[in-house]
Amino acid sequence: MSANDFEISVVIPCLNEETGIAEVVGWAWEGIERSGRTGEVLVVDNGSTDRSAELAEQAGARVVHESRRGYGSAYLRGIAEARGHYIFMGDADGTYDFRDLEPFLEQLDDGKEFVLGSRYRGKIHEGAMPWMHRWIGNPILTRILNLFFGLKVSDAYCGMRAIDRTTAQRLGLQATGMEFALEMSLKAAKRNVPMGEVPIDYYARAGDSKLHTWRDGWRSLRFMLIHSATFLFLIPGLVILFLGLLILVPMSSGPITVYGVTLHIHTMIVASTATLVGAQIVQLGVFARTYAVLYMGDEDRLLQTLWKHVRLEHGLLLGGALALAGFGILLGIFVDWATNGFGALSREYLAILGLTLAGLGVQIAFASFFLSVLALPTEAGAAREAERARPQEAAVAVGQRAVD
């Protein structure tokens, strides 16, 4: 740690919070002093039109200004400006008490790199959280976050949290709005960052709330879906694909009866469509996961294991086999039709199966090429690194021979 660094940075985003900002800054300084460590209090003013910035400075905070509006924008600037080894985060409205940082510091010192506060495991004071947020919105979003990303947190949207500065920089955070809190958690989960949780008290805020229940709830759900290819693409796609094949294959020889109901060609057309659409959605999921691993720093053990054994040629062989099977079926039907004088078609069920297999084969073949295209920049980068290493290795070898 350099002479200009601190052990702790308390980062507080601020937008028109003159009612509580001075007291919150005072709490932060008291928490730093109680910890016995060096620190700073950094207030990120996000375009306040009241005296918030002035009052924060008078209370002893270092104030920086971020013109891009948004909760996440303020924190992104704060993380970039922070000089502490550990960054503590919390709102400027008096809902979070910075006077006791020790539980967070204990977990950080023990190897956790990201520690969340939990209002549900602590105490939510009267009037601090609307009924809808406390019993419906936050619990549902927390369960979805845990399900999608394998977490076990109890309070997804708690604003009081602490993170190692290098870890925060490594996460590649980008969200500029309220989704920032979720982005920290889900990216930490994707990168296997050691996480902890601390019970905290949550107090009634000073001033007006800036949350919008339905709008912010939808934005949160949308954000989690976009960052979870498994639940957005792969699971729905596989279900649709399976259901399509479950009907398509048995009907290839003609109508079938299920629980006394006879299914005819219209049902098979729906099954064919479902099979092709499901396969397309699954491919989009594979593309999304591949992109996330190659360019966003995510980890996917299954995908990375498959890369070691599956190549472009394997995809082309599978796609080619399905396409040949489909076109073979269609060719056989055509020959039979021609032999019988081009009369009325009588093998329409088998024809639909052939068309579906041909479509799947073409999809898989071109999808394999697209996955290879996605990997080109990383392969080129690896080649450049190897090229740069060769002169260094040669120089080392020459130096070693000179020593010998």
C-alpha cells in the first residue's frame, strides 16, 4: 500500500440528501476511528441541487462530482476514486449506520473479498422499509438471484456492503442505475469471489425515497435474466425442444392417439416448429455463454470442458449427419412420388420429419461456424502473446548460453 493509500474508503453516493448527509459522514468517520485504521470518507455528488455537497465537505468528506446520473454511475466513480484497500458502501440518507465497521472488517481480514449487509438477519426498524418491498419485492428478487447464480444471500438489495478494492476493479462493473447492487453480487458469484454476510440495522431514511417499486422491480428482473443465459435461453429452449421432439418423432409414421385423443398432421406441424424454435433458443444460449466466458470474464466449467473435446469439425459432422438424414428422407419421398406418377402426396408426416431434421442440421452447422468466429479474437490474442514471448525466450536462451 503506497503512502497515498488508506486501509478503508467509505464511499457514499449523494443526490439531494442535505437532510442526512452531514450525520452520515460523521458516522463514517466515527466508524473509521473505532476500527483503528487509516481511512477516508468519499462522497460522490451526483448532481445535487441543494447544499448536500457543501455540507458533506464541512463534515470532513472528500467530495467528487459525477455528471452521469444514476446510482451505479456514482458508485463507479467512487470506486475509481477510492484509495482504500477496503471499500465500504452505503447510502447518504441515514438508513445505514457506518459506526460499526468491525463485523465487515473481520470477514474481509479472514479472506472474504465481498461482504454484504443483511437487513433481514439484522433489524429493520419501524418505517424503514415499505411493506411491499419488505415482504414481496426484496424476498422474491433475492430468491431469483440465488437461484440464477448459485448464491445464498438473504438480502440482495442491501445497500451497505464492503469489498476489496482490487476485487471491485476485477469485476468489470458497468451498470449505471439501481441494477448496480445486483451486478456486484451476480458478477462476484460468476467469478467465484469469496463472499460473506453481516447482520445490520436498517433505519428509516431522512428525506424522500427515490425508488419506484414496479419500475425498479422489473429492471432488476430484466437485468438478472440478461445476465443468466441458462434461465433466459437454455432452460426454456431445452424444454421447448424436448416437447417438440416428444411429439414429432412418434408421429413420423402417422397420427397417434394419446389418452383417447387422436393427433393429426396439424399437431405435428406445431411439434416441428417447436423443435426448430427450441433448438434456435438453445443455440442463442450457447452463444451467450460463450461470449460471457471469452469476453466478460465469466467462468463456465461445463463449457470450458467441452471446448477441450469438441471442435468445429464435430459440430459440422453432427449438423451434416442430421441434414443428410433429413434430405435423404425427402429424396426418398420424392422418388416414391415420381415413381407413382406425381400424384397426391401420401407421406406428409414423414416429410415433416425430414424437413425438421434438415433444418436442425443446417442450424447446427452454421452455429458451429459462428462459435468459431466468436473464438477468433481470443485465438489471435493468444497467438500474439506467443509471438511476443518468442524473442524474450530467445534472449533468455542466449543469456543462459553466455553464462554457461
